[in-house]
Amino acid sequence: MYPWRTPITTRWMDNDVYGHVNNVTYYSYFDTAANLYLIREGGLDIHAAPVIGVVVESRCNYRAAIAFPDAVTAGVRVDKLGNRAVTYGIGIFRGAETTPAAEGHFVHVFVDRQTRKPVPIPEPLRAALAKILVAAAVMAFALPAAADELVAVKLSATSTLRGKTAGQYAAENVLWESLYDAGEPTSAWCEGKPDEGIGETLTVELGAPTKVASVSVKAGFWKNEELWKANNQLTGLDVITDDGRVIHAAPPATMDAVEIAIGGSPVKRLDFRITKVKKGRMNDTCITGIALTTAPAAQLVLGADPELVAAIPRVEHALSGCEERELAAAIGFPFRYEPADDDEGKRAKPVEHRSAADLAKACKKRPDAVPKGGLPGINVFENKGMTYLHSANCGASPCYQWGFQKREGGWRLVWVGEGADNPYRK
């Protein structure tokens, strides 16, 4: 739900070498949309106002590509309105599409223009922001709500080149760019045979039958043109589906992706088999990227148990609806929620809910005691019996995370942290 919207003009310079708007540009769209709202609806004078908003945090989850000259609309809402800070939820929509190509949040702290010290939000701006404040129970989620729009994916290969570091040439590398908009590729999957690798195969396994319209393959090692030319050039590739179809493809003799139509019935497995190679100075055959186009569009989740992926929409629906029965089926108790720090950086007090009845009551009467957003992202890692999902920009810094445990009856969400240290890692 985005109560206020504004058109955004894409520019020629927004497109990167891969032909789509680069990931960093979305943050400029966020900045433009939030400040336009303050100017138009709150009367902010960006040149002379004594109080201004400065950005202290932003996050973006990418779901589909956009490119110049696409018509783009930015939707803006307020997720949290504090004394000195505001958290916006922003969605970027392509054309007339109703599903956002990207969603994220954007935090302004208001400061004195001269001293840069935090100050209360001026009343005209506060009144404007309050108009688009969206209650937690009806907030739009960052990922699709239907279970068949989230699909677990696992990659493997018949052989892998040994690198200097673990995973340097792992099969999973081929999906990083398409899943996380990771910018220019720095690695790839490379077969590990001493010859040219004819017959070696990269396998993509999907957690549920999925209709794949096409795949885009970046053959070779795309870290730079010099390495691409030095390694073997993949000139013949077979894509084999689990229902027995064999689709022949001939990657070009340039650093350009080959588009391969798949179609047909839904599949759970695609094998990419090397069939022909032009030998290079370095006798390694690599694939840098694979991007799957599914119909309907699906978000692939790399490295997760398919049963966990199937549970995600159920968790989102339960937290949105606040119904005790649905919470009992999706949440594990005791359930611990660690809210973000307040506007002045003071550590928020964790909240623990002992039962579905307790959480349902808090959800309806104490919205500050329950998580306010949907799934934070599709990065997956495991630690000490917990499986965590978080956004791609989570690193050493605190970030928004969900923690799951597999219990009797299936996967349950048991912990949510919004900027707090993760107690399960200690």
C-alpha cells in the first residue's frame, strides 16, 4: 500500500552495461520520491528551511529489472514516524504493473541546517508525513504473497575448478547477479576437468515445478574482457529439462548473453551441458551467469529448504492478519522480537511473546510490539540450529532479519531483529 505516488523519469545514463537500471540508481529514485513528497505536501524549502532531513539508512530488495526508457512510478508511504526521524517505505513500479520491481525503506533524521544536530520534525512536515502513515497490519510486503511465487533453488555441478578460496568457482556463482543485482560479475562456475570439460554439467534444481519461459546464459568468464578471451570459449551448450527435452544453443563469440527459449511444461530441473568449446590459453570452461525468466514471475531463493520457502507466505499472512489461529500455525513460541533503536540511538527493549494468543493481542493493541514489515530479503544462512533470511546488504552492520527453526509440524518463525544484535549467534 503506497498512498502517494509520483512519476520518475528514467535516463539513458541509468542503464548499466547489462542493459538495465543499475542497482545503485534505485536509491536515487528513493531520495527523489521522498523529498518530492516533503516539498509538495509538506512545504519543505530545500534551499532555506532551518530544518532538513538527512539520510541515515536505506535498503532495497530487487525483484525485476527496469531499463531506460521505461515509464516508472515511485510509491511512498510512512512505516514509522518518530519524534526526530521518519522511515519511509518506497516501491518502484514499471509502467502500469501492480507488482513493484523493487521495494525498500529510506530513513530521514531531521537536523538543524547549521549545526547538523537532530531536532524534532517541524509540525507542517509531521502533519504531511502522518497522512501517509500506514498501519503495520495493512503494510505491503517486500516479496510476493502467493506461495507459488517463491521458489527454492539449488545448484550443483559434475565438477568444479579448485580456487584459492572456498566457493571461488562454485556453481552458485551463476545466480548471484540475477538474484541480487550484484553489479559487474567477479566470478563464475568453472568446470574442474584437466581437459576442455566437454560433457561437464551445471544443474539447477527448483523446489517446485516451475514454468520457465526462457534462460539467459553468460558463457565464459566475464570478470573482464582479457580473462574472457584467455579462457576457453563455450560455443556449444545443451539445456536438458527433467521431462526429457534437449535444447541446443550456440553462445556467441563475443561477451554477449545467449537467450534460450524453454517453454513447455513446468520443470524442476535444468541441466546445462557443455558440448563444444574453442580452446583458450587457459584451459578452463566457465559460465558466469544464468538468469531464469518464469511465467508467472517467481522469486528464486538460493540455498533454502523448499519447505521453508513454502512457509514464508504463510508467515507473512499470519503477521499481517493478526489472527490467533494463523499465528499458531506459522510462528514458533516463545517468539522474540527485537525492534530497531529509537531516534537517538537508544537500544530498544526486546519483546517476547509466549503464545499465539499473546501475539495476536499485541498485534492488534500494541503494534510497536510486533514486526512491522514483511520478509527482509532472500539471503540465507544457517547457524546454531537457526536459518536466517536477510537482505543482500546485511554484513557486519546490524540489519533486518528473520530467524526460523524447523520444529514438529514444519518451519516456524521464532525471531525477528530490526537492527539488534542476533542473540542466536552468540
